Amino acid sequence: MSTKSVQADTSKISTLRLGAVLKDVYFPENNEELLKIYAKIGDKQPTVLGGISNTLVVEDTNEPVIMTSLLKEIIISNNYLYASSGDSLIRICNLALEYGLSGLENLSGIPGTLGGAIKGNSGSYGSAISDFIDRVYIFSWDSGKIIELQKKDLAFGYRYSSIKQDRDIVLGASFILQPEKPQEISKRMQEVAFMRRSTQPKGKSLGSVFKRYEDVSAGYYIEKAGLKGYSLNGMEISSVHANFIVNNGGSVDDYLCLINLIKTKVFECFGVKLEEEVRIIGCKQCTKNSL
């Protein structure tokens, strides 16, 4: 049973390999355990985390944390695929390939779990996860009930859904996919993998740091501001793709400083206010000039 709270060192989970220790963390393995956790702490406001692939935990929240990474189940029937929120996009895409179901190929290299991908409507190479969603199942912390939502109920937009952060816990989703020969699906997945290797840096990162601004890549503005390849104490604005910050031995403070530096310089140069795609948990801020 996973209804008791434990400590979790997010630096060992995060794809950046940095982060604080959380002292009151629950890891439900199924809906029944989540309901028992709610009965125990339903009067508190939890923070909901998944695979921590696009989240930096700066400080302990001093509130309960619910990690959905152990909610794992994939069911495939005809051209429908259901996956739980803790399943990784990589595993989901690979199983779709195995069963000859097409649609998710452009998402096949995105790290992280399904829950966060749905909340933030993750996407790449012209596709978004919302393109293929049929139903989403959430646990509402406001009502303590499991709710089934249709795609139209979620107001999906660019890196956006109407699912409330930390009030709605994604349990899983069903997708409508198209039957196709596995060889053709595999070919497209290999093409996507090649593009990722060619255009995105290797190493420890949280993926894209900032959202696109008016359909222009944040990386374009960061590079034009002269920051591509800039490094601070081992934390680098990637020389491969300027919208990635790669950890080559830096600290949480260094990461925050580079975020602040990028926002400041891009606004000074272009009057553009970049918005973080990375989620930051905690109040700590860095405002010192890094140049």
C-alpha cells in the first residue's frame, strides 16, 4: 500500500538532476489508494507532481505532495488506447507502435509522464497530445470525485488546458488512433528521433524553458540576444538549442539566474516578455545580474 507519506529527493528524480527534498510525499499506485489519501488529507492543498521532467522543485512546499508516477496501466482495444497518468509518453508511443496504431509518432521522444503532458498539452513537430485525446479522467480535489471529461471540456490551447493545477489530478486518458503498418509508424518515429538528436542538446535539462511567443520560438529571441552558449558555474544556455538550459555541474540558483537573465535580456532587446514552460515549485528567486 502507498497511502503513507515518505520523503522524496527530487534531485534523484528530476531530469535536471537538481531539486529540493520533499518531506511529505504520497505515491498512490491506483485510484483506490488515491481516495484513501484524500480521506486522510483532503482538507489540505496538495502539490501534484509527475515525472519531474519539466519541473524544478526549488524548496519544500510545506504541504502534502502527490506524485502520480506510480499510476501505470495501458489498455488497448481496437484503435482505442487508454493510459494512466504515470505512464511515460515513450512507453505509450512504443506500445502504440507494437499494436500498429498511428498518431502519436511526433510525441515519441518527449520525456515525462502522461499526466503532465495532458495538463500542459505537450507537443512537438506540429502535433499536440490533445489532437488524439478522446476522454480524460481526473480526480477533483475540490469534490473528492473522479470525473470523466470529453476533449471539448478541456479548452486545449498552446501548452494549455483548463485542468486546474494542483486541484485536478489526471488519472488517465483514452486516445483514438489509426491502424497502420508498424513498419510505417516505426519509420516516422525514427525520423522524429533523428530530428531530436540533431536539434536538441544531450545532457541533463528540463526541456524547453520558455513557451513560443506569438508563434516564434523562444530560442530565436534568446539566440538573437546573444545568450546562446552562455554558461554560469556549469549551467549552460545550450549552444545546440538556446531554449534549453543544460546542467553541466551547476546549481538550482544558477538555473534560476539564467532564467532571469534570459527574460531580462530578451525584453531589453525586443520588448518581448517570455513565459516559462518549465514549472517552478518554491518561492526562491535569483535577481542578480549574471553578466
